[in-house]
Amino acid sequence: MTVLTVQPQGLRLQGLTPLGVPLFRIDYDAAGIHSSTLPGLAPGVGAMPPAAQVLADVMLSYWPLDVWQKQLPDGWSLNDIGDKRELRDADGKLVTEITYEKQNGNRVPHSIAQHVFKYNITIQYLGG
């Protein structure tokens, strides 16, 4: 489970076990990106994807399309197609697929399928 907290000064993404034990934390603010991981869960150990990749995918789902298109490597594409956003590499291979839904008249991310690191994120809004 991940918990995303968005505030004017930045955002925080935390990964938790089903019992609420913190696995990783990433903070993104004016000073940059800072991350910490539970010892023993470093990249390459176990099945966890890199925490920074999870943050990037969440940011990819929220930030405007034109902001991301300027940041992509040569040959990569990011397009909104109906209720989906697709990130493709220079060979046209699907890297990330984001599905959106309407909530209170707004288009909001619902799920992220990350095909390279082979994980899925389902986003649930808890209010606030």
C-alpha cells in the first residue's frame, strides 16, 4: 500500500505493508528528492521496485501532459488517449499505462500499470 500526501511545499509518498509497517518514504520538495528504505529492501533485493520509480509514476499520473513531454528522452512519447495516458519508449513499447476516471467532474488517476518493473498501483482517494 502507498500513501501520497500532497501539500503546497511538496509531496510525500510512503510505501507500507498491509499491517502499516513503513517500507520506504520519498519526499519531493524545493530541495529535491529524498528517499529512505527499510534496511534489507534495497533495490535488487526482493521484489520491490525502486522507490523513486514509484514516485515518478505517480507524478506522471498527476502532472500535465505538456510538462512531461518536454522532459522525455528522444524518441519517447506520452499521450492521452481517452481515459488513458500511455508512456512509450523509443521503440514504441508501452512502459507505463495510467487509467483515469471522473470524480466530482475532474479527471483523476485511478490506476497505474508499470510494465518494465511489473507492478500495478490502484489509487484510492480517502478524502481531505
